Amino acid sequence: MDITPGPYLQMINSPADLKKISREELQQVSDELRQYIIDIVSVQGGHFGASLGVVELTVALHYVFNAPYDQLVWDVGHQAYGHKILTGRRDNFSTNRKYNGLSGFPKRSESEFDTFGVGHSSTSISAALGMAMAAKYKGETDRKSVAIIGDGAMTAGLAFEGMNHAGVSDTDLLIVLNDNCMSIDPNVGALKEYLTDITTSKTYNRLKDDIWKALGKLPGSQFSREMASKIEHSIKGFVSRSSNLFESLNLRYFGPIDGHNMSKLVDTLNDLKNIPGPKLLHVVTVKGKGYALAEKDQTKWHAPGLFDKITGEIYKKRYETPQPPKYQDVFGHTLIELAEKNDKIFGITPAMPSGSSLKFMMDKMPDRAFDVGICEQHAVTLSAGMATQGMKVFCNIYSSFMQRAYDQVIHDTAIQQLPVIFCLDRAGLVGEDGPTHHGAYDIAYMRCIPHLIVSAPMNESELRNLMYTAQLDTTTEPFVIRYPRGEGVMPEWRTPFQAIPIGKGRKLKDGKEIAILSLGHPGNFVTNAIRELKADGLDPAHYDMRFVKPLDKGLLLEAFSKYDKILTVEDGTVVGGFGSAILEFAAELRYKGDIRILGIPDSLVEHGTLKELQRECGFDASGIAAALRDMMRDKVTVQHHLLG
């Protein structure tokens, strides 16, 4: 693939090269950078709209500040494509999110310009404050720390915790709020209304501009700056009922300014470099800027996949036969079916209505389905509060994001035995988003909590039945249902609901000498492996355990009594996960057989396609078959040794 960057962009291999370009030429650099992102993402895939919206801001930041000595900390890392291209990774940017290629997010081990790993949101203010405090302690008075936060990240509690501390820290910290009114879906909540109030107040903005112009004509720049700050503060209080939020946290507020006005950005950032103390610059941008379709439908173009950059056609795979749905869509449609029969059912998600498919219920039942913003902790405790009043709440959170609400799962839900239903989407390996998004740990961190049911469906029908079971009045404890990203295996998936006895698995086939115990979707890989093993004369048994807590001890007793070799398969960490649970029970029984565990290894798995990563981890069909052959070879070797 030969995509040639524009002439200015070709000259930039580091921010030092960017600084050699005149201010008048920076907009041309921005135009070429934006086009290069469009060219690459259209044929390679990846996040799209967020990076387009911050092109001018990215160029201005690297033009004004001295990275990597100055610490630029990005938030919501899919904003940082332009940053990567300007910091020495232009020529291999086509490997972005590819197996063994560049990460889709800033990553400390990838570049000295990536000051902090930011796959999840709302971390930049706390991280940049920590850097600023360290610089102050070391006497690095010329070193700047800048947090660039946006794409909905300001709604999270961590961002407010960081600002609360920053306001009393007496550190040289600049927070740049990239306000585009979006995360993946449109922003929600009172903070959005507050930012809109500031941004759209014509009276405030007109008065502010007039005063800045007038004071600019006065002698004494320091006098003008101090006067402007005081007068601007008064204007905000006069024209806007809620415009003192950041200043109440002792952050000097500047803005809002047009995030696509290069000259204004450079001037403002240069001014702010010389103003000490914690401060916030409010920058208004358009997500998808420069690509008309992305500006018009920002959710659709957040990460559209491959597309024709000229026509805007998003390429879809075409099939001759019906294909299985995505698990998330099975969840979304099934929830509506259940809610139509049970008026106690609610749906809650933290900023992922499209990604989780809760949007279906939000459209059809807007009074019973809610997006609470990037606030996982709040989502869990809100669900628990509703559960105290008899509601059946399906709290849908990506597995890796649920890590952020772990205390709320324990303290607010499990200890009180409130029957919240946690639907963990993207459980297991997720593919191109890499280690920040892999749902590797939920089995381990959920199964150790008392009064918690932890389950995983092998297919779409099982997901429907687990959801049905979880909302029954007879289910009185928190109920976790984990399922993977992507497609299932059943084109005809709308099966009748059937209650599943809690803690009961199922035997899918008998076998000889060896048994495979699987949890969740990888059970389908086992089925394929068994088919492959027929040519070797191997005939393993297969048990779909369904639940890792409580375990089906009766089914395990059967397997342990009939087979002296057990292989466990899961799409989760091998440390403390499903296989560990089997080993613990086997130890109680003093089982003497051979047990081996397949799953995500005790190491960070990088990014790539799901198939590539499953193969790397060794629990795809070929990996399972290879493990079984190896276990049987060990048996033959042992027998030969004993006979010899």
C-alpha cells in the first residue's frame, strides 16, 4: 500500500521538524495531517472521528510545547493518531492496530513522546498532575505538564478528583478540555449542559472578546492580563448561571476558543505557557472535522471500519447465507423481549449504548433505559439503589471497564446481596484495541466475591436463557453474565426462553480417556477441535460448565471419576480463572489425574485480530487439538516408561 503524505508532512519526523515551519504554514500541515489520517484509516481501519477533530490542536500543542521534555498527556487515546504521526511514527502508521504493529493508543513502551498509557478514559488530569508535582519537586521550573481531555472523558469521577487536587496543588498544570459534545455516543448529563451554556452564550462571548480587544490596547501586559481575568470572571457570573464550575475548583478558566483556528490556538497556548499555576483551556471542536459524513453522523464514524474515502461507502462483508448476530445485539433485542414481559426491568450503561446495543431499548423504552456517561462506578451503585426497590437492573459494562467499579460491585452490591444483573460485554480477548481493552480478568476478580453468580453462555440461545434466568424473582443474588465481542454461532438465534438451574452445566458428549471442560464461547472451539481429532483416533468428552460460580460439582464428580486427564478452556486469564476453580475443587477431592489449563496467559497480550490472538494464546481449535495430542503423548510416554 503506497499512501504518500503531503510535502509538509513528509518533512516532519519529530516535533523539532514541526517547529522549523512558519506559523503561516501550520494550517497546511494540519490539512495534510488530516488527509493522511483519512487515507490510512479508510483502508486499514481504526478510530476515525476523534483524531480528525483534534488535528489543529495536536499541531498547535507540538508547535508550542517542547515534547517530550514537556509532558503531553492524552486522554481517550483514540484522539492521538495525529500525535503519533508527528512523533516519528508516520511511515509505519499503516500498521496501527495490526498484529505486531503500532498500538491504537499512546503507549509508553512505544515512544518517549507517549508519556502515559491511555486506553481508558479520564486518567489524564491525575497523571499530568503527578508529573507536574514531580517536576516541581525536582526543581524543573521550565517543564510543562499538559492534560488533553475530551470525547466525554470529563464526566468521569476520576477527572473531578484530579481537578479537585489540582486546584490546591500550586503546580504548573494546563488542562485542555477538548469539547466536542461526544464520547462515542452523544454526551449526557448536567456537565454537558454546563459546557453548552458557556459555549453558546452569545452575550458572554461577545463581551469577553470586546474586553480582550480593549485591554490589548493598554500599556503593561501584566496589568492587562490580571484585569482581563478579573473582568472575565465577573462576566461569567453575570451572564451564565453555572459558569463558575472550574473556577470554584480554583482552576483559572480560559475560553471557550475555536479548536480549529490555528492562529488563535497557537497564541493562546503561548500565553498560557507563561501563566503559572493550574489552569484550564476550553477548546470547542467538531468530531470528524474535515470529513463531511463523519461530522454529520459522529457515532457511526467513531470507528467505521474500512470505507471508500471518496464515496463514504462503509464496506460490509456480504454473505450468501444468514450469519450469526453479534452477542451485543442478542443482548439488546433480548432485553426488550424480557422488558415487555417484566415491567421491573431497567437497562443501564456507562456511555456505551451503541457498543452494548442498549440503544435498542433506549429508543423503544426511553424511560427504562439510561446512558449515565463515562461513570462506571455510578452505573453500578445506581443499579444497586434501584435493586433495593425491587427493580431488575441489567447493568451493561465492558469487561475491562468494569474493573473501574470493582469496589461498587463488592461493597454496594454483593455484600448487600442485591440482585443486579451485570452483563459484561467484550469479555475475553477483544482484538485490535489490545491490552487496555482485553476482558481478561473478570472471571478471576468476580468469582472470589461471595454471593455472586458468575456465568458465561456458549452461544446465543444460552445468553438468552441466562438473561431470562437472571431476571426471575427466584434469583436473589447479583448475577454476572460474560460474553465476547463479535459474532456468535446461531443464525436462528431467537429461541424460546428456558430457565437454567443456577450452577448447572451440561454434558455435550461422552468420550474416552480425556475430558474437556469449557466455559462460554470457547466451547465452540472445542467442538471444532474434537472434529479435527477424529483423524487421530482421539475421542474426548466435552462438558460445557456454564457457571464458574457456583461450580456444578455433580458434573465435575462425574468427569473426575471417569477420566484421568482433564483439559480446561476459557477466554480469560489462567491465573485465578475458570481453570483455577477446577484445580481448587480437584484439590479438595484429592483428584490424582492430569489437569491442564488453556486460556489467556499470565502476560500482556498485545493487539491483533481475534483469530490471531486466540491462536497466539493457544485456545483456538488448533491449539486445543494440539494440547490434547500432547496430553495423550504424555500418557503413552509414561506407560512406556512404566513397562520398561
